Amino acid sequence: MKNLVDNFPKQHRVTALIASMVLALLIALPSESAKASRMTSNPVTVSNAIVANYAALSVGQDYPVPLDFSEVNTEVEFTDLFKVKIRSGDSLATIFTRIKQPQKTMLAIASSGDASKTFTRLIPGKFLEFELNKDKEVVSLSYEQDQLTTVVAKLAEDKSYSSSFEEKSRTIKSVYYEGKIDSNFWNAGVASGLNDNMIMNLANIFAWDVDFALDIRAGDSFSALVEQIYIDGEFIGHGDIVAAEFINQDEKFTAVRYDDGRYYTPDGDSMRKTFLRSPVNFKYISSNFSNRRFHPVQKRMKAHRGVDYAANTGTPVFAAGDGKVIKAGYDRFNGHHVFIEHGGGITTKYIHFSKRKVRRGQKVKQGQVIGLVGSTGLAAGPHLHYEFLVNGVHRNPRTVSLPKANPLKGKNKTQFVAFAEERLGLLEHNKQLLLAIR
């Protein structure tokens, strides 16, 4: 080691000597922490208080932490919670009897405020939720009126009851769906994420303009904004279609739902027409409107002044529009049949029913069932023969221009146009966003 040090240059040996002297001096002097340690080396006495100055405590020492339990209530009130399913014919009185609760309690709850009147309108299949204390007294009674509202009656300290409505928070979000038709509309709807009800609702919106059985082509497309409903943050289902677009054979149809629950074009015209395009859910058209057709029963050429919709026997047939039944009867040519006068010179005829559901002179609404598909009269098989007459002249039901129903007017129309522009803007924004992602 001595030889190694002697080999260092003189300047380096001097520097190492000075460093050694400084290090020795630092070791000899006491540090601040060491000084503090000596100052607090004696145990600190702590009594009946929690020390707030934690710097005064030493590591490794035990200190008492006194807690006063004298004012803590250790008695726990246990209650029994159970539900009772409401049966047909049940009332609050019969349910209280069934669970062996006194009628005076029932009367007190039934008269515990305006909200308690809901307990007199119980719906079979729903539930009453009871909470009983150890003395078998009803502490609370709850009844869910709907998904958002529950009526609750509670027992007060003075043994009286008070009732109130408890509301849950409801949040609605809009979700975008779109699809392109390859084979049929239903499959395209499922592929886009729409459920069965949403697919049917979308078809119903455009049913007056698009024949979903005959007009759909590969390449047709649709898009829609649909409500998603959340209650207290939990998703509970889908709501209405708020805006939608359907492109059929390069023709675009657009619809927006307004505050009245109906759908309108962006200009405020009702999507709903005064007449249904097809008054029955059919399999196919067995015979079209034609001036010359070979009659399958009479075996001769004659005009066919209506459309034959093939469907199973018993399929419901709907009134194409509001009106009055001017004929409901049977003859050997038409079988069971119904004729409806709608006003404005328009009459519709429904022929070959298996059974009629209306009578002569009866007023009917659009979509009301008026009969069932059959093959009575001169019919080769079960189908509906449907005719559409304007001022006594037969028109093709599939192509006749249908009058619009109840367009928006005045201030209401102005407000709607602005509202529709906002909704359709959101629809287009989502469409472009999805296109950009792709």
C-alpha cells in the first residue's frame, strides 16, 4: 500500500491528505439529527389526549390512544324486509289480511297523504315491499308505480304514517345505427345492431312511402338515431327513434319525431298518410292491378281492378284509413267482404274474408282490424282482394298518390323546422364520423 501511495504524483498525495483531514473533522462533530435524538431519548408521557405534535414522538415507543365509548349506542335495530306479489282482485285490505297485519295499520297507511292514494290502484303482477320491526309493526311500505316513481309510506316516531313519492333520475342518450341491405331489410337491421322492435318501428315510420315487401332492393340503406334510456345510471332499454333516413332505389325519405309523438318530413309534412299502402301483412302479391287478367276461377280474361295479397287464412286485415263501413256482408262472388267510405270521394273494398270483424254503419280508425284473410266467394286460395276507388274510378292501390295527413302549420311548423334541422344535423354528423373512422 505504501509503495502504491508513493507512486502517486505529489499534487494528488496533497489533495488526498486534505480530504482525509476534512472527513475526520466531520465524523468528530455531532450532527443535528444526533443532537435531536439525545434531546428526545427520554420517553414522552401522554395521558388522556391524542398527541397532535407527531415530531415529539419517538420511534419504537408505545403510546395510549384513549377512546370514549360511553356515548356510543351499541343497540342495532334489525328489520324484516319482504315482498308480496299482487294477485288479481287484490286490494290493500286483502293483502294485509293475508300477511296477518291489522286493518287499522292498513287504514293509517291508506290515509297517510296524497301519495297514499296510489295504494288503492294496485296492478296485478307487481309487488308491495314491506319492512317490519322486531314488534312486527310495518315500518315502511313501498310500491313501484313505474320505473321512475315509487310511493313509500313510513312510520314516524309518534306511530303515525306519512307517504311520499320517491323519484329516480332518468337520462336519455341518442345512439346512431346504420345499415345497408344485401338480401332483405330484416337481416340488414339485425346486422346493424337494431333489435326486433326497433326494426319494426323503423319500417312503420316509412311504411306509407316504402313497400317493405316489394320495393326493397339490394343497395338500399338506412340510418337512425335511437334513444337509450338510463335510470339511476343503469341502462334499462331503448326508447323512440328520434330521426331516421331511408334510401330506397336512390330515393331518400327522411323522418323526425316531434313532441306530439308523430313523425314528419323536414318540412313539417306528416309521414303518416291518410291511407295505408298495404292493409295486410302479406307473403306476396298473387295478382296485380290490370285491365286484362285471366281469372283463375272463371277461366276467362277480364279486368282485375284491385290487388290480391296472398296470406294465410286468419291473417288480420286493417282499415286503410279512417271512415265508415257502408257495406259488410256476404255474396257468392265476393264472399265475406267490407266496403269503407273515407270521405273526399275515396272508397276502399276488402274481399274474400274468412270472417268479418265490423258491421255496417260502424266507424273505424286507420289500422283497426276489420276482418280476417280467407278464400270465400270466387277465390282460388286464401288472399285479400283490395280495391281503391276515387270518385267511383278504380285506381291501382300500389301506385295511387296518397293524401298527406295533418301537416304542421304556422308557429308550430316554424319551431319544428328548426328542431328537425338540429336532429338531422346530428344524424349527418354521426354518419360522417363513422365514415371517417372507416
